[in-house]
Amino acid sequence: MTSTAPPLPPAERPSFYDDWRTRLAAEPRLQRLYGWLAPVLITLLAAILRFWNLGNPHSLVFDETYYVKDAWSQWNLGYAATWPEGADARFAAGETDIFTTAASFVVHPPLGKFLIGAGMALFGPESSVGWRVATALFGTACVLVLFFLAKALTGSTVFASVASFLLAIDGLGIVMSRVALLDIFLTFFVLLAFWFTVLDRRRHLDRLAAAVARRMRDDEPPAWGVILWNRPWVIAAGAAAGAATAVKWSGVWVLAAIGLYLVVTDALERRRLGVTFWPMDAVRQGAASFLLLVPVAFVVYLASWTGWLTSDGGYDRHAADGSPATGFFSWVPLSLQSLWRYHETIYTSMTGMSSPHSYMSPAWVWPLLWRPTSMYAGSTADGENGCTGGSSGCLEILYSMPNPLLWYASMAAMIYLVFRFVVARDWRHAVVLVAIAATWLPWVMYPERTIFQFYTIVMWPFLLLALTFALRDITGTAHAPADRRLAGQRVVLVFLGVVIALSIFWYPLWSATQVPYDFYRLHNWMPGWI
């Protein structure tokens, strides 16, 4: 006769999540399989959502009218050139060689347009897939880099999977990967820069602690620490931030934020280790960090202007020929002097950019999600092109709208993360908050500028990181009571289920899929939406 143990009370039973996590920790082979399979599958999902029907619509949408044509003339001439009137329709019809040799004034550096041009050279400039393939590729890569960043922050594959999955299925990330604008390239390089910064942090602080420990004598703290130069991840972060700046100038704020983060983190660690003159010691290391971070960023940024420097017809290319610099700067080549004067022109133009636009949205209202940007809208009468929308007809729209639940939950999570950082001083929270501040607050300083809600794509991955931290806290720690963990896990699973359902509901409007007009109307939840 066999006996069986009585069942555990509900509060003591491990949940499915706890049981799965225990098995995963106990089986290294399963853990390794999940460690590489999760990012691969999530990235594959992101690629499907971004590349499917990428060529639709076959017309230049929103600011593609600037970037696609500038990218193609820059690819051929080395600089952006002007196009004849009515060039958009002719370009879409296949007349892609009608650009002139006269220089066009552009306010953004060349790297983003170079990447768009590379896609057009590979797939053909007459193909709308060719226009957008580079943004779709980099948008998919953002999901993978976010996984690596989240994994580096926490060491948790589950945490990293949640963060990257949310970006994979969100509308803002999808739409900005399906239009040939510059912002997704900026997002990729900013994510890369912060990932490299986190990788440096762990290595640097361990080496710093070991070096200070070796200097300890008779249990007395050393007066000075050491200056560490072997920091390849700082150099990599500088290169990534330089590439971000070479896409859009707003990348320079990320470079500054990373530099400040490196100095403050090092100073606090030297104080914790008991270095007597830790403030001045941190200044010495800060100078070394500056030399590792900034020059490489400058070199990468300057290299992005190679086509303009080596060609002869770029805008302001010979601005300094008539009045070259004198005195100390007389040794600077005329081409670089001209580039400097071009930058002065760009700065003057950008600071005064205040043209009204129906979709403009000041940075201070971004958290409210009042005015997302419609990139494209095209209507079809009933019975045409397979439309079965009745008397109202059908609509195709490309709407850079984040998943509403994710957006507002992320805003709440950002506030929660500020509170958690004040209480716990968690360095991981600091990284996320620094990234959000560097990609949002600079825009707040220019309320008169013509800016748009879709600029938030750069801060969006970090807001999703804040949300994932909050979801992790809701789930509960490993030491929390079983019933508390079970309740938290159920809340998170329900939340994720609703997020997925909303993404499915909104996806037709994120992919220019033809839908009945009445279905489109179901998404008009607020006056400023669509």
C-alpha cells in the first residue's frame, strides 16, 4: 500500500512561473538554450512586423520627401542636391536620376541619409522597399540591442525578453522602422552607446576596487586611487554616441549625459572605497574618461562628412575660400573651415525653426500623447482594390502611435522609477533615468521649435525598461510569500495579454493595411488622435 503526501495549501504551492524558473536554473543546458533562443525569436517577430508589406505605400510619405531624395543624390554625388519641382511623383514613378548638381541645404548630418542610400543602392532607388529597408533593419536591430542592454543591467533573460518583446510589438517602434526617416538610426546608436556604458561600468568598478585594495596599507585608506585607461567600452560608447550625433545633432546630448554619468559613478565609487581625496581623484579619472570618450566621437562624426569634404559641390563647400581664417586657425584646411561655417548656418536655421504644422507637438506634452503623427493616409472607394468598406469606403494609414496602454503605463513607471531611485539608489534605475533625461529634456528647452511626438522613439526603449522594472517589482522578489508572487504574476500576465490584444487591434494602422473606414474610426479615442 502506497501513501501520498497531502497537497500543499494554495499559498505554499509554486506557481507555474516559479516552477519554470526553478527548472531553468537547475538545468544549465536548458538555460543556455533559452538564453539564445529568446532573443532570436523576439527579433524574428520584430522583423516580421517591420518588413511585412514594407513597400506599401509606394509613395514618399511625410518627411521621406526630404530624406529619400537627399539620400539618393548624396549617394551619387557625395552631397545632397536639389530636385526639380514635382520630383516626388516622378521619383516614385521610377525617374530617380533627375536630381541636379546644385547643392541643397540640409540641417542634419549625412550618416542617416548614407544608410538610407545604401539600402536604395542594394534594392534599387525605384523600389519603395529600397527606400525603407535600412530603417526596417535598424529598427529590428534596436529590439535585439535592447535585449542585450536589459540583460547587461540585470543579468535576467526573462527581464530582457519582456523589455525587447514590448518594443517588438509596439506601434511607435514598428512605424518608425517602416518609414525612411532618420530617427530609428538615432535610436539604434543611442541604445548601443548606453549598452556599452553599462558593460564598461561593471568592468571598471571591479578593477577600481581591486586597485584600491592593493594600495591599502595598515588598514588605512589610500590618499589617491588609480587612473584607469584600459576602458575599451568607453571608446565604443564614444563611437556610438558620435554616430548618433552624425545622424542628428541631438545625439550630442547623449554623449554629454554618458560623460557625466561616467564621472559621477566613478566619484561615488572612490568615495565608497575610502579614497581620501576622492573628489580630485574623480576629476583626474574624468579627464582620462573624456579623452577616451569624446575624441573618438568627434572622429566618427567628422568621418560622416567625408562625401561632402571630398566632393566639390556641397552646400557652403567653399564658404571659407574668400575669407579664410587668420591667426591661430590659419593652419586649418579651407575645407574644414567651410564645414565649420556650414555648421554655423545649420545652427542658426535649427534654433529658428518654428514653422506651424498640424501634427506638431511640444516636448512638454509628450507624456500626454495628445498628438501622434500620421505619416500617410490614403482612401479607397467601396469596390475598388478589394475594398469592402461600404459607403464609407476604406482607408490605408501609417500612424506613429504607440500602444496606448504601454505608453501611459511607461509614463507611470518612469515616475515610479524616480521614487525607487530616491529610496534605494539603484544604479540600474540611474542608467534608465539618465537615458530618458538625455533624450527628452533637451527638447523641453525649445518649446517654440517645430517638433513632433514621433521624436519620442529615441526615449521609448528606456521608458519600456522603466516599465519592465515596475512589472518586475509587481511580480515580486524570490523571497516574497508564494501567494504574493502568484498574485503579482497574474497581474503582469493579464497586463501583457491586454497589451498584445491592443497591438493586434492597432497593427493595421501601423502597417498601412487597407481597413474599412468604420474600423479606423474605432481608434479615435481622443480628439488629437488621427
